[in-house]
Amino acid sequence: MNIEEFDYHLPESLIAQTPLKNRDQSRLLVLNKQNGTMEHLYFKDVIQYLNPGDTLVLNDTRVMPARLFGLKEETGAKVEMLMLAQIEGNDWEVLLKPAKRVKVGHRLNFGDGNITAECIKVLEHGGRVMRLHYDGILQERLDELGELPLPPYIKERLDDPDRYQTVYAKESGSAAAPTAGLHFTDDLLKQIKDKGVNIAFITLHVGLGTFRPVSVDNIDDHEMHSEYYQMTKKTADLLNQTRANGKRIISVGTTSTRTLETIRRDNSRFLEKSGWTDIFIYPGFKFKAIDGLITNFHLPKSTLVMLVSAFSTRDYILNVYQTAVQMEYRFFSFGDAMLII
């Protein structure tokens, strides 16, 4: 399939720059994935579509304050470093700006030496592997020196950094938020539980794939970047029981979906498991794990548009996106939501 088949026109004015005052007041477009019909509600109304015994799967990853501003020790030049994924020990895959002048052996200094980083490898896509040096606990140093790495299409300053975290964020390690979960409030989750809907958590740390555009014409040639995931025995058992009871599994976000489908792709049931996934879901993919999907509105020609197209159809999804543009829905990370069911 050609990448142009997943393009759509999006006026820049519809890219949400700031979150709404109340998380669950975002709009919600409900798509029937079988016949393409739509309903237009608010996110708090999502509870109407969840039934007792269903299981809602949330990604509890937490975004690290992983954007650091410092100096190149050799020249004193300013440099920005975005930490994407821990490789091993204190070695991290990063994006640098500017990158081309940082070679193997060069050192960067952040916070008057509170964190230093030595380049030990240059990667094919332009990233670097940096070896960090610091005293104490890295998370504490990042809390002191780092900023949350907002996506490049968000130009406004975020007054409250917690608004780029889900209310249930727990496991630190992401370079970006699992944005479908940003719409939930503690009160809405309580209402959902009180209705008899199960809440399950998985972890997928969002990494470089979020920042990489598809650069090939034929999507079969695109290579996804690996991201770390983890599913506990408690979650696996709950999901297997949901299936045994004939109830539905509703995934919150493409990250949760990729984790669930990775595990079920290779196994006849859900298992306690952790590892790295580079699963690429696009039309033709056979879903084994999920029955419904809550997601935001994604960038044109992105792998995320391909994933939602695979769960419904490309024609239905492009029609939804055209409708959302006409009705001035808010797009991307701080935008509105869609339920596909």
C-alpha cells in the first residue's frame, strides 16, 4: 500500500495547542467499525459504551522530564538532548539538536555537571547513544534539570506539566504520553469501575517511533522502532478471564493495542511477559486481542492512522477524519477522542 492512501487535509488551526480545563470534556466521536456510522458526544459519555464484565486496558507509563538543555564541553556550544530509551545501564538512545557536530567521544554537560553524557555511538537514523554520568538517582536529577518533551507540533507553553501525564501514570520511562488516556479523570474511572467494568494496566514506554515520520512510499518497507513493554500476571489473568466470559477487551490508545497484539500474536492466550516490540499494524492485520479502541486523532500518513484503519477500514477512517475536520474537532495530543467499537 502507498503512504499517500493515508493522507488527509488538516487545517493547522485544528491542532490543539493546550489541554481543555476539564479532561473528560473533550469531544468523543464514536465509530461503528462494521458499518461506518458515527455519533458525536463528550468523552465522559464513553461509559455508555462499556458493559459490566468488559475490561478497559490502560497504559500506565509515565513521561520522563527527558529534555535537557546543556553545553558541549569541547566548545561551550548550546545543545538540546531528548532521552528516548534506556539501552543498558546508563547508556541511552537520544536525539540531539544540533546533532551533526556531536561525534563519538564528545561530552555534554547539563546543570553544571550534575549530569554529563559521553557519545559512544552514532546511529543510522541520526540519533546517538550517550553514556550518562551522575550522582544519586537519575530520576531525581531529571526532575531537577529536565523538561517534559512535548511533541513538535505543540508551540504553546504548558503551564501544568501534569496535564501531559495521565492521572494513572506510574512507570517512568516514556518520551511521549499515551495521549488517549489523557481524557480520563479519577472520577470517571471510579464511575466505570462502579458499573462493573474491569480496569487493567499494561506498560509500554513510548519511544522514537512517535517522532519518526514514515519516509517510504510503500508502507511494507517501513521499519518500526522497538519499544519496551510489560504485562503482569494479574493483567494477563484478567484478560483471559474476560475472554472466557465472552466479554470485550477495550484498549485505550495505540500503545496499549500494540502491547496486547504483540503478546497475542505469538501466543494462544495472554501471558505475563515483557520485552521489546516493533509490531507494525496496518490494513490486512488480523486482530486477536482487542474488541474496541479508544484513540485520539492522528497525524496524516502516520503509522497510527494505519493502525486505526486496520481496526476498521481505511475508507471509514478517512471519512471520519474528513467529518472531524468539518466539525472542527481538536486534533493530536491535546485534542479530542474517538471510540471505535
